Amino acid sequence: MVPSLKLKSIYGNEIIIKPKDKRLVKTILGGTIFGMGWAMTGACPGPVYILIGNGFAVFVAVLISALLGTLTYGLLSSKLPH
């Protein structure tokens, strides 16, 4: 159980943070997939727009892949065990 920190919102309501289930295997699997994608592109996913703007056109493929991955997750998220 998480110790009570007695945190309150700006309205004076107590903020309760519920403990989450431990998902070690899912976390390791997700981190590995993310890390492999990061390693294959050779750059952090954050500055993709900057890299494209600086003339590194190959990162358009990275951007399209990231958008397709996000779309796929959005379409399947209701069917995934969260």
C-alpha cells in the first residue's frame, strides 16, 4: 500500500493514488520493442520533425512508421488487456 501523502487538489479534495499492478514482463517487452525501433532509426523519436526539417529525408519513414504504430494502437487499445 502506498503511504498517504495527504495531497490535496486546488479545490481541497484529497488526491488518492491507487497502486498499480506489477507488469514486469509487459514492461520489459514494450521497452524492448521501443528500444529496438529507436536503435534501428538511430535517433530519439522526439526530434523526428527537426531531423526532417534539416534535410534528413530518411526520417520521413520513421515518422510514418510512428504514426502507423500509434494508429494501430488506437484501433486495438479497446481490445488489449490494460
